[in-house]
Amino acid sequence: MAMMDKFGRPITDLRISVTDRCNFRCVYCRSADPENHVAGHELLNWNEFERLARILIGLGIRKVRVTGGEPLVRDGVEDFIAALKGMGVSDLSITTNGHLLPERLERLLAAGLDRINISLDSLDAEKFEAITRTKSFGKVMAGIDAAQASRLKPVKINAVLVRGINDDEVEAFAEFARDRDLIMRFIEFMPLDADRHWSRELVVTAAEIKRRIEARWPMVPIAHERSETARKYRFADGRGEIGLVAPVSQPFCGQCSRIRITADGKLRTCLFSTDDHDLKSMLRNGHSDNQIAEDIRGAVHEKEKGHRINEPDFHPPSRTMVFIGG
Ligand code: SAM
């Protein structure tokens, strides 16, 4: 039986952030200034992650995404993925910036990974480097090629468009999806950046992206599962798929089936939760699995109705995306 919140939404999807560290500093996520990381001993160790995952799977979680920070910078992530697979997770995925993918893909495949999302915010090497503040364009493209040549095809590519930075690349990204026969997902910029530069004017809406792509290539809607974040389209005349994720302009909280575990063992029932629920202290203070499960059930029951980005009194959460896990 799946957990249910007080609004009747079944909670079946879990995102686990295995680290708050990242080898990129994307302008819409992290600050250029050094940021404080949680000290190593404050992060859950792999045994603690596995214990929590087992409890959550016992509570009806079926779909797990491993994320971060950058999940591939934490040693042992492949073993964790293999452990999750062994627990019977039917849909197991990872979100990565792709930098370490060329050398890690084989191990991820052997661990039983089912799906992969790779972030790519520009098809222009110079602009990519300005956005991510790294010189990794070539490695990320090699990672995408390797994943696309594996059983993970079609890979999902995530792009966050920010007005004035990369919003001129909508059509180029659509062409990329068509050429490579992959899934190109556009995610609206959310107020989760460390520099607090987010403003409504910087958001490139899903409606604008759809209009621009359709002006060149007619698209046909594809059915999506109720709780899926993306509205999906295929091209009427060719290969490739477009996904539009519109948390700002068309919130989908009414169908949300997700909860998150942060790298330091906090349960978050919404990306925009104003506080999080401490599970690490229960893990470390001798609570039984049943006690932890009951605590999780209670917190999930109180899951927020919605993220309130569009309410006049909205305040962004104190933790930014890299610390929550995207
Ligand atoms: N390091 C991995 C990566 O780059 O995909 C996983 C973590 S990253 C936080 C997960 C996703 O969150 C990425 O696709 C990233 O583009 C997205 N993201 C980060 N900050 C965001 C923001 N302010 N608004 C929307 N998406 C954001």
C-alpha cells in the first residue's frame, strides 16, 4: 500500500541526494563564491542510506532517482544503485551533469541503472563553460554519446533556460533531440539559486518554448502518467521527444507523488518546504525501523498542498537546489 498524504495523493517517488558537493557551479544553482558544505560526518553513510531506502520501499516507494549535488562525485554510488536494485526498485534513475560519465557509465549499467538524465544547458562550448563555470563541454558531450549508445537510450537531457543567457537555444536544442533521437527536457528556472537572482522575468516559460518549437516542427502530444512532471511531445515528422517541465507557469503540485531525502538525512516533502524533517537523528539514536517508518508516514501525511511560488507572500527555502537535490 502506497503512503497517502492528507490531500489523497499517493506518494510513490523518491529522490535521494547522496551528496551536496558538485564539480560544476551552474549560475542558476550555485554561487561563484565558496559555499559551505555539510561536514562529511554529517552526511548519511551508505549503510544509513540503504536502511532508509529499505524502510521507504517498505512504505510503497517504487521509483527512485539518485541525485545531488553531483551524485558521481561520491565514491560508492554504483554500489548504492546496485543495492537499490536488489531491494526491488522498478524504476531506478540518476541525474548527473555528465562530467564523470564517460569513465563511470559501465559501472552504472552493471549496477542495474534503468534510466539517466543528463544536464546540458548550452550546445555552444563557450556558453556552456560560462554557465557551468567549468571547461567540461567535451566530456559531457562524450558522456551523452556513451549513454545514448547504451541500453539507457533514449537519454533525457535537462536544460534550464535563463532569459538573456541561453534562451536563444530553444530551436537548437529541439534540433539536437531530432538529430540524436533523444528526449530534450526544458525545466523552468525556479527560485532555488544560491545568488537569489531569480525573478519572473528570467523564466522562459514552457508555453513560449512550445510555441517556438512548433513554429518550426509540428509536435504531437504524448500521453503521460498522472504524476509525471513533464508534458511530452513527439515531432510529427521525425525522431526525438520534447518534455516541458513548468513548475512556475503551470504548477503540477496537485499530482505530485514525490518526496526527497537530503544528503544529511532530512526528509523533504516538497522542493520548497520551509523546513525539513530530521531522520538522521532517528537513524543514529537507536530508533527501530518501525518507529522511523511511522515518523515518515506522519510527515508525508502533512505534505504541502503546493509550492506557493506564485503566492504574494512566497519565500524561497533557505536551502538551495544543490543542498536539496534536484
Ligand atoms: N548535478 C546533477 C545535475 O547537474 O544534473 C544533479 C543535481 S542538479 C541540482 C539537478 C537538476 O536541477 C539539474 O537538471 C539542474 O539543471 C536543475 N536545477 C538546478 N538549479 C535549478 C533552478 N534554480 N531551477 C531549475 N532547475 C534547477
